[in-house]
Amino acid sequence: MRKLGRRLAAIIDGLSDVSGGVAAICLVVAAFLVTEGIVARKVFGLSTIWQIEASIFLLIFAVFVGAAFVQKTEHHLNVDLVLVYLPPRAREIVVIIVSIATCLLVAILAWLSWPMWWEAVITKERSESLWSPPMWIPYFFLPFGMTLLFLQYVVFIARKIKALRRGEVATEAVRAEIKDIEIPGV
């Protein structure tokens, strides 16, 4: 059973890594599309009907599907005003409790958003723009992303609980800043 759990955790971690990489690419492509749209309109006087909407879809993907990668790497924003002053064991317990509450909220979001996506699929809902892409595509990003984030939280919580049981508690709170984040390949 433990081997299965480790294998599932590895699969979830792998999916989170892939989602993070694709989310990063989506951000770059969205920036390029907005820039291209501006140049086409202002320099060449060309009308653009799809760049802004496509870039919004890409940003939706980056936010919702990329969230699991952010959780996996623990680079999400934290308000640690009180947390850093707690004793190490109490700090880990608070992190676990907050993670469980967040995990439940994410599970509710995932559960409620799958029917929204399915309704867009069966009704063949389309955007009201001239481009008119099918809406099931951006609607899919929310339930998929929240489901993956839920699974990543389950893995995170399980690892935290195991570490706490083994007595592996960081003696000092780590305060990461944006300047401290390493970007692979840069």
C-alpha cells in the first residue's frame, strides 16, 4: 500500500511539474500575443479579433492549472506574520491545519466546476466574440486545475504529517522572498 501511495504521489508531482512548465510557456505566449496584437493594430493598422481572448485563455490556464506546481514547490504567497514566531512543532501543526482547510476549499471548487465545464461541452457554448472559440476549453482549466491542486495538497499534507511523526521539523521558519526563488534554466 505504501508503494502505491509513493507511486501516486510521484505521478501527482510529475503532473504538477508538467503543469508548471506549460503554465510558464502560456505566460510567455500570452505576452507575445498581446504585443503582436498591439503592433498589428498600431503599426500596421490591422484588425485583430483573437489575440486578447487567446491571451486571456492562456492566463486562465497559467493561474488555475499552474497552481499545483506552485503548491508543490511551496512558492505560494504566505502571510507569516504570526507563523514565524511559533515554536517549530506548533508551526508545522498550523501549516497542516491551514493546508487541510485549503484542500477542502479547493475540493469544493473542483467538485462544483466540473458540471459547469460539462454543460459547456454538451450545449456547445461558444464565446460571443468574432473569433468565437468553444468555451469548454477555458472552462476546463478551472476544474482540472483545482483537481490537480487538490491532489497536490493531499500529497503535501501526507508528507507534512509523516515528517512531523518522524520528528523532522525545521527549527527555523524559512522566509522566502521573490529574489530567493531559483528559476530552472536561467
